[in-house]
Amino acid sequence: MKCIAVYTSDFELFSDIFEKVLNTPLGADEEAEVEGVMIYESADVPENYLDRMKARPEVVVMKDRNKNITILQHGEVFEIFIPEKENVLH
């Protein structure tokens, strides 16, 4: 699972740039700027990190069911968790 951190506490701004963030090509441990907001893609994130963060009372959990994306908001960061695509040979 990969994680893209979006460094803002402004939900409206996050919502406005969400699709641009998803479409910004980033490599592991690479950062970029989208409309004045820094974003950072982490290397592989362990599944238990997401579960631990969801259990914290100060963390807001959101889900985009169409894309199977989980978004956590805490402090001044949004974390977008995207499952890795499985390689399937046909």
C-alpha cells in the first residue's frame, strides 16, 4: 500500500486538489508541490499502520469506495492510502 501525505489542515483546499494529487506522478520517498501545497509519497506502508491510526480518537477516517482509497486526516496532514495494483497475467 502506498501513502501520499498532503500537508494542509484545510479540508476545502484538500478537496479542491485531491484529484490533482492522485494524478501527480511521484516515486517512493519523493515530494512535489500542488497548488502551493507540499505532497509526499511514502514507500510501502505496513497495513498495521493504517489500523493503528484509525483507532486514534483524533484521526478522521474517510473512504472513497469507488477507488478503494482510505484518507486519514490528523493534525495538519491528510494521508491518502492507495492499495497497490496487483499484477495479473492473462
